Amino acid sequence: MVAGQLAGWATGLRGVETPSPVDAEPLVALREQNALLRQLQLVDREALVVLRGQMVDLNARNADLERRLDLLRGVLLPHGRTPDLGVGEVTLTRHAGEVAYRVLLVRVAAGDDAPALAGRVRLWLLGQEAGGDAQPALLLAEQSLSLSRLQVLSGAGPVAATFAPQRLRVDLEPKGQAPRRFEFPWREALAARATSPP
């Protein structure tokens, strides 16, 4: 009886078709294609994230270039504008024990026959000493002002590692005019290649 059941079961199995290797090939090919498409989708997503970051960076650079262009137009095309004095660009770089600076001073709309503007320029770092509540002002540089249209101040000054800068202040004291003060956030003034402690 058991032998008869086994024989009937074996006969039933013979009637069921098993997939041939030829039928499995399209399925394997579809699986490989699906895996490849998923990988491409991941690559596309990563590329999109990178492109969005580059767009943000390019928009920021474009805005900065527009600001600089407007500033230079005022310097080079002064007709019809009131004379003015300002800071066109600030770049800071922090190295071990010092801060390097580059400051572009601009005198907008000074006539060709206008004498150079004389006076003093002071650069201050405003921030905090480690563990202190007060916000000390650290004199970074003091130089003479001799400005017809553009003047670049550059150099470096010592800064303790325990000092955490927050702002750069530029005090312009032209002779015969009221002093002018400009402040720039530390992080915005850092050079792109610079590294700064958090």
C-alpha cells in the first residue's frame, strides 16, 4: 500500500513542470537590471545633493560679486555721487597664535583732484576669553590712513589661543571728518581656506 502511494506521488510529480534554465535567464536579467537601476538612482540622489550645495555656493558668490561690482562702479564712476568712505572687503585667516587680515578701504566718489584722505585706522577683534564673561576688544592693528580711492591694509597680529573672536571692528578716523566704525561677523570674514576653532 505504501509502495502504491509512493508510485502515485512520483507519477504526480512527473506531471508538474519545473522551470527550465532557459526560463530563469530573463528573471535573472531583470533582477540584475533592477539592481543596476537602484544603484543609478542612488548616484542620481547623491549628485542632486552635491549640485544643490554648489548652487547655494554659486548664488552666494554671485551676490558677493554683485556687491563688489556696485562698490567698484562707485569708485570708478564717481560723477553725481556724494563722497563716501567705507570698507569694501574683509578677509581674516587664523593661524596658530595669530590672525592674518586683509582689509580693503574705499573712498567712493572722490574727485580726481581731491587730496588723499589722511588719518588713522584701527582694527579690533571683539570676542571672549575662555572662561570669561566680558567681551574684550583686542587691538589687532593700527595704521595710518592715506586714501585717494582704494587702500589695502594687510598683516597679522598675535591672538591667544584662549581668545574666541566674534567680530572684527574697523575704526576709521579721517582728519577733518567724523570717525566711522564698521563691524563684521568673524565667521563671515574668515577666508574660505581658513580653519577656525568652533
